[in-house]
Amino acid sequence: MTRRYRPVDLGKLKTYAIRDRAHKFDIEAMAVLPPKSASFRDWFDALPPYLGVRELRAVVDAVAAARRADRPVVFALGAHVVKVGCSPIICDLIERQIVTAIAMNGATAIHDVEVATIGQTSEEVGDTINDGSFGMVEETPKFFADALGKGDQKGASDEIGLGAVLGDSLNRIKAPNIDKSILATAARAGVPVTVHVALGTDTIHMHKLVAESDLGRLSTVDFRLICDVLGDCASAKAGQPGGVWCNIGSAVILPEVFLKAIAVARNLGNNLDELVTANFDMIRHYRPSQNVIGRSVKPGHGHHVTGHHEIMLPLLRQALIEIM
């Protein structure tokens, strides 16, 4: 039997005074209009404290707290950080001892090496993939092969990984743009720099000298190294801040590395309850959302800062150097 329905009488609704309602917005927290001559700090303080601003400020505060407590701040970098010209920002934060460890995927290392050696990088894939010339330059794989050859000699202790080998090689040959190289800057500063390679995903893997090299072993050493760095992100004492892990522009590789590394660090007895994480990218991807921001850290300890790297990273740097 079909039931008969009638329009409800909206006059019977129960209402209450607006003053009794909880509100998410208050006029006291509106944007302030700084004058034309305002300092960056005045401008930053004038931002309305909602959504993205709240997330960015939380990351800035967490980084400052971590460094005051002598805990690591790790930047895990995808290739676009280099390709949109943000390397000087990362290098500066390393030299200021604000960023204390770097993780990167293979593509980031390739672009960093090319910036250091020739000052240019990133080919137009659509122009080269159809004729088979994509990834077929000679100099980049040769640099990697030569560096890995030196790494075989230095890495007998099984403690020198791919990132250190590449950074040391750039500094040894005095690459013309090593001041713009994240690998070289980290090596000079004595900052751990790890390169996490997914075999078959980078252009250099198509070249015989690299394909037959010790690339995989040295990248595995780097994985073990970043596990130790993550272990050090534990609070020094109960109630004190932990370290900070910022995933910047890596949608798959580095969020997966983070997931495994934090499992190792916790398995070895490190309490990472106070670890703070952040994801910086143009859009929100599944793996950073789950692996970095969601299930790996305590609720409220993961932050999304969504926007273009060439805008958000200069903002992040300036905010950090103003507050620290």
C-alpha cells in the first residue's frame, strides 16, 4: 500500500535566538588591512586566521618549536620544488639550521644535479617522447655513474648513501651552481640528505652505466638513514615537542617512504606521538593525505597547506625566519 505524504507545516519548527548559536566566524577575526609600507610580519599577522592560514601558521609554529627543542625538521621534496625555482629557499633554510634533513625522490636528485652542473633542467616530454629521444641526454647519467663509482669506493662501511655521494660529487667537481644545489648544500652543511629511488621511474635508469651501477644499494642505505632521522623526531622528554616532517610536492614515492620509515622507527622503540607532519602541494592527493597527514600521526598533528610551491614556499620561509 502506497503511503500518502503531505507538505510539512514549517510553522511548527522549533527555533532559538541567534545569540545562543555557536559560530565559526567572528568579526574580531576578520582580515586586517596593513598599509602599503607594512613589514612582512605585519602582513602575515593581518591574515584572517582561517583554513589555509591556520594550517600554515600551525606548521610554522611546529617547526619553530621543534628547533627550539633540538628536534629534526625534515623536508621531503618532490621534483617540482626544483623545477619551479625554489631550490634557493631550501638551501637557505638548511644553512640557517632550520631544515635539518632532506629526503628526495630520484627525479628531484636528477633536476638538482642538472641545475648544479648546467643551470637548466626539465625537458618538454611531449616534444621528445614520440621520437625516442626523451631522457637520452649523455651528461646526466654519466654524472650519476661517475658519482656512484666514487660511492662504491667510499661506501665500504655501508653507511654512505646515494644522497651523500651525489652531494659530495657536486662539491668535489665544483659544479658552477652548487650554491643553488640542495644536494651540495646539504653535503657542505653536514645535513643528512637521502635519495629514494623507485627503479625504472627515472630517465637515468634507461642508461647502461646507471642500470648496472650500485644505485639500488646506495638508495637502500639512504632508507635506513632516514629511518634513524625519523627516530630522532621523538620528543626528548615527555610533554616536549617532537620533530616535523614536511612532504613537499611528492604525491606517491615519498609518502610511501615515510610510511615504511615511521613503521621502522616505531618498531625500534621510538615514541613519535608528538611528531607533526605537513603536506605542501597544489592539490590534495590520496597518499599524502593518508600516509603523511592521516593515519601515521595523532589527530591534529597533520596539516595540509594547499597551493603552488612557488608561492607557498617563499611564504613559509619568510614566516620562519621572522618568527625564529
